[in-house]
Amino acid sequence: MSTTLGLRFRENGQIYYFDALSYGVRVGEYVLVKTDQGTAMARVASVLDAPPADMQASEIKPILRLASNEDMIQHDENRELARDAIRHCRRCINERNLDMKLVDVEILLDRSKMVFYFTAPGRIDFRELVKDLVKAYRTRIELRQIGVRHETQMLGAIGNCGQMCCCARFIRKFQPVTIKMAKEQNLFLNPAKISGMCGRLLCCLAYEQNAYEEFQRRCPKIGKKYQTSQGPVKILRSNLFTETLSIYTESGEEREITLEEWRAIAGETWTPYITPQQAPQQRPPQQQRPAPQQKAPAPAADAPAPDASQPPQGLLPAMPAEPTDGDDGEVVAEGQPAADAPARPKRKRKRKPKSRRPEGAPTTTPDSGE
């Protein structure tokens, strides 16, 4: 049965697993492995009898061999050369006023390639910088831009918990962390409390997210009102560790109950509380308006002339006039005209069109002197 080795390529870096084959390796020794970039040296961090549970045996690659004394001397020289390359590269960045930050330099064991890791807010034109580095070190140069999370992962830092950052210890792939996770875990939304050394949200917010999601599925929704056997109640908050709910009753009392007590008063299916609708106000009955009188249609041109002896349609019959004494002794008639008097047609008065004065024209006034 083969032995699995946990290797680190940098101090406080991630652990990668390789197969030890038939070599007898102890913790703290150095071995040579084949990577995607070339041959590299790594330090043994752990020795396991079996591969980790989340990895398959086919994914574990074998090591090349144990490191010799010549390899250790070359490794120390490469580390010293990397320190000098960091100083030289930062000096070139300042001379060319490039908006970038150099993080680290990695040199392969045979010096066939040097990798410069940097962070930048956007795209950088570093063609002239590459020429300066190639001229100084006479080898293949690679500039690789990384994010702030990978920067913390490479350099390492102490987190809010007082331990080494998780990204520098064991996290191999970053998973997305959202502000919704902090809200569901009832954390204070203070950036200083929920952010890591990299300035992003804490990676540990995702560790317990599955437990919170499973607990929220068994709880009613926060901020909603439900109808229970004790009347309508409002859900204020929930507590995962004690599995309790804080409710606000109709009488204005705040209580804390367990999930079993909640199911006892609300049942298995929770009924949302619906506010009773108020009856619409009765409007006073409106008085019916009299129908407008229709005007009699005008007579046609070929219609016969009306008979003066007959009263016109729509008018009351003529009443005899009753004489009344006036001031000057004359008789004044009141009421409808006599039936024998011919009806006098009314003449329509034509309105003269008003003369419109154009806008801006001066107003003329009559002058009595001229």
C-alpha cells in the first residue's frame, strides 16, 4: 500500500497531495515533484496512509525523487535570487509609474522560468517591464495578475479569530461568499467585522451556511404574520443554536418559543394572517335630476303654415285677460297673448364678430384733438 504525502511549496502555503511510491519520507524533508510549470521542490508537511476522503487515488501524482544536497544548495540560491528580483522589479515599477503591486516571485528549481505575481485595479501595459526583467535575468519571464484573495493566500496573515487565514492553510478553491449569508446568520453588517484581511467577506461565512439554510426551511419566514390558535403573531427572529423563535403577539407581548411549541399552536401548515377588510362607507342616495326638455324640431320648408286659430303645440291655451287698475287708469293685460292675435315670429339677432387685435400690435385710442 502506497503512502500519501502532503507537500507545501511555500511557507504556510496550501497542502498538495502526492504519492510517495517506494521512498521512505519523513515530515520536514524535501522532495522534487513535476508540476504544470516544471520541476519544483516542496517540503513534506504530513504523511498519510491513505488519500484524503475528498480525493481519488487517480488524482494523486507521484513524486520524482528525494532532494539531494545539490538540490538544497540550488534551492537556497533561488530563494536569494527571488528576494533580489522583488527589489529590482519594484524599482522598475516605480521608474515607469505603473499602477501595480508586486506580491511575490517564484523561481523554478532549474531557473528555466521566473513567475512574478502582482495585483492591479485594471489592465496594465507591462511590455517594457518584461524587457527590463529579461535583460536583467536572461531567462523566461512570466507576469501573472492575481486577486486580493490569492494575495492573502500567498503571503499569509492572521485573521480576526487569531489564527492563520484559512486561505493560506487549507482552502484550495475559493467559493463565492455573499452578504446574504451574513444576513441569514444574524450578523452585524459591519464591514470591519465580516471582512477578512483581504478586504473581502470572510471565507468562514460559507462553512455553516448549509446548517442555516436547513434550519430556515423548518422555520416560518422572519417578519411575516401568521394565524395561530393563540391569535395572530409576528415572527421577529430565529436562533439556530437554541432552535427557538421570537414572536410578537397581538397583545403586544414578545415571547420566545421552541419549534415544537410553534408547531403546536400553528400546525404543520402555517396560515398567513390576513387583515380583515373594512366595510365600504354607505354613500347618501343621490337625487334624480330632471330630464332636460327637448326642443321642438323646426318645421320643414314644405310643411303647411300653422293655423292661427289653433294654439301652437307645447303652449297652454290662451286665457282671457283680467283687467287691473294701473296708476294712470290704463288697462294692463297679463298672461298669454290672445288667441286671435297672430303669432309674431322671433327674429334671431346676429352677433357681430369681434375684431381681434394681433399680438404685439399697439393699442389705438381715440384722440379728441384730431
